[in-house]
Amino acid sequence: MIPYVRRKMILSEIKKKELVYFEELLKKVENISESTLRRDLKVLEKEGYVDLLRGSAVKIRTSSYDMPLQAKERLHAKEKERIAKHAAYLVEDGEVIYLDSGTTILHMVKYLKDKHIKVITSNIQIVNILQGCSFYCILLGGEISISLGSVSGPITDKLLSELFFDKSFLGASGYTVEGGINTPDLREANKKRLAMEHSQQTFVLVDGSKAGKQTLCKAFDIDDCIIITDEPNEILEKHAKFIVVPELIT
């Protein structure tokens, strides 16, 4: 089994309980050795998904910590690509759209490059991949966060408050029923809320690992948007409007 698939299975088992012990996890995940499981858990901890506790226990990390951009780019890459491609398919010529910060949003650009649209963005990474794009692009000003690849803060909020969009495409660190669409950073949460309020339609692009994950700041309720993801779950089915992207998009 390839490491990516194996670690996804491990995360799935850990999410089922508040706390899982190593020996229990070893029995739940088929065809895995003790040394491989310990190695995978250390990788998952380094990437910000779990916390390893004393007494050979492990739990999902739910703190306000936000992973650096470089680490996020390596996680769930195939799922992010599928979600981004489908999101770009929803954009029509002539529209004005907002693109948020985040790695999944960044993947949209290659699928938007031939569209005749206006793009407003706070994603500073987009500047590096604009070559050959047909669309008109405005990069918002504000406080730069290199680790998030984003601009945010009062200047960004002021600019967003005076702009309106046909569609906005936002990222998130997690979503829950009570915590809604959430992020560890208050400035990022304010920015997402403003973009949602100024958009005719709001789409949140999140892979399945973000389901049930609660971080510090709520941006808005999960029923204020359409969630585009790669797998269904009980939260979505009972409380949200959502699109599950098939594994292959033709």
C-alpha cells in the first residue's frame, strides 16, 4: 500500500474517536507493521494533522495552529486538483469572481486561464502563474503573510467592502456545524466573511480531511455557501449545500 493511502486510512480511524491508543490503531489498520505505523504517525504529526500523546495515544489536532503553505501544498494534492478543476468549470465568461488564499484555490488558475473574466484575489501566489492567462486580474492590498500566501487585514477588508462578485471561491481550515467555515486566523475569517456577503454565490473548496475540523475563528455558517469536496459525510448531508466531485472529470 502506498504511504498516502495508508496515512489516509490511519486518519480515518483516528477521527472516529476523541482519543485512540497505538495498540488499538495497530489492530484497526490492516497489513501494517508497528514500525510503519509509528513512522506514519510521526509524519502526520509533523504535517499538523494529529498530536501524539504520552501513554501511546494519538488524537486529531484541533488547535488554532495553521500549517505553513509549503506543507499544505503536499497534502491531498489529487483531491485538491479535482476540486479546483470542477470549481473552475462553474465560472462563466463575463463574470467577476473572487479567489481566496489557499492551495486548492491556486489550482483553479490553470483551468481559468482561457476564460474572459475578471478575477479579484488576495492570493499572492497567483502573481507567479499569471503568464499566458487571458483573464483580467486585480491583486488586493493589505498585510502580507508569506506563510499563508495571502494578504489580509484592515486594508484588505476596506477594499473588499467596496467590491461585489458574481461568485467567490474560498478556502478553509475546517468546517463543523457549530463552528461553520473556520480558520485559525481572525483576519482571514473576516476576509472570507466579507467576500461571502458581497457575492451572489459562494463556494468553499475543501478536501475530505477538513470535515469536522474546528479551528479558532468562524467565518460564516456552513449553509451560507456551497461546499465543493471529494467525499460526502454526515455533516454535509444533514446541514449543508454541497457538491461531491467524482474521481474522474471528463
